[in-house]
Amino acid sequence: MIVWQDAIELYVIANEVLSACNYKYTKSVANTLDACQSVSRNIAEGYCRKGIKEYLQFLNFAIASAGEFHSEIYSFYKAKLIREIDFEKMDRLLFKIENQMIRLIEKLKQNRDSGNWEDSYL
């Protein structure tokens, strides 16, 4: 899935940008990277669930993690711990990912409501 691939790419970029932060911000950096990685992990876990209800729930978790990540990188940017160009790069990709997830959720809800979802591993 492209949204999952983009979420992985965001984690790679975030890891690269945040690794340059001062050692005293280690805990904040770790929390920020955890939130970022949680986006792709929740997309993957939801995809691997049998039921559409669980899939949708994990996509909503992924969106929440995206919000958490955005708040954290914005605070890093405002505190001048990351460059504007790096913040904007992550912000643009995150915006794309959030919109992909919203469209995926809408499509899954349409499939659920029309009965086009098989809760089976077959």
C-alpha cells in the first residue's frame, strides 16, 4: 500500500532529521520517532486484521499518531531544534499520508456499508 510506504518514508526522514538533535533531547526525540513509526505500524496491523471494524479502528489510531507526530515536530521547529526546510518536508509528507488514510477510511466504509467486505482470510 502506498500510504504504508509513505509512512515508512516519513519515519526514515524523521529519523535522519531528529538524529542531529542535542543529546539532552533524547527522550523527546525517541517519543517523536515512536509516534511517527506508530503511523505505519497501525496501518500494517489494521490491514492484517480480519474484520473491517478492526481495520478502521487501527487506521484511526494511525491518524491519531500522525497528529501526535505533527505536534511534536512543530514544537521542535518552534524551539529551533530543527530547520524550517526539514519541518516543511515532513509536514508535506505527513499531510499527504493523512489524506491517503482519510480516503482509505472512506473507501472501506463504503465497502462495509455496501456489503463488499469479506471478513475472512480466504
